[in-house]
Amino acid sequence: DMYLNQSGVTFSKKVLEDLGYPAYVLCLLDAKAKVFAIRMCKSNEPKGFKFSKPRGEQKGVVTISSKNLLEPLRAATGEDWVPGKRYRVRGFWVADAKTMCFDLNEGVQEDFRPNPTNSDAK
């Protein structure tokens, strides 16, 4: 799953596993069709985003906090975006292209989940 949050785009551990924990990814958006895709790329590829640590070192999810990614995705969701909520979109794997795709038309609006790392429980 991918989550559009207030300050970034978060990718679930399943997305990381399917992509093979790539260090860099290329993000592609078809705003008209409302489809977003992500695939691994080399570190020197233009417009690539630093993404994951290797499998054994990556703990949990990955969040990209770049406005260059977040703002176009928010714009593509159009009227569906409500401040104070997050937007969850299930991904589907396209094996031939080694690409994870997200149909923004199928996104679900959710309340933000409380962050357990900010709690006082120890």
C-alpha cells in the first residue's frame, strides 16, 4: 500500500519487498488517468528518489517527504483530498515491467493512525 499523508508519501513493507528493496526509485504519474507507478532505478538516473536500505537494514516503511512527489499526487486525487486525512491506495505488481502501480481512483480516505513512537509507553 501507499499512503498520501500530510507531509509525505509512505510505502508499506510489502511494496519494498515486491520492488526488492531498491536504493533508488523512479516515480511516474499519469495525472489524467490517475495512475502512479514506482520502479527501481540507478542512483545516477535523473529524477530518481533515494528510497530503501538493503533488506537486512531496512526497518519498516519508507516515506518520501519531497513536495515534488507529494504535490502532483495530491493534485491528481483532486476533490478526494481532504486535509487532516490520509489517502491509502493499494498497489499492484506488474512483473514484466518490474513496476508497482497504484490506481489513485481506488484510493480510500482514512483518519491518521496515532504514531506509537510518540507515546509515553516504554
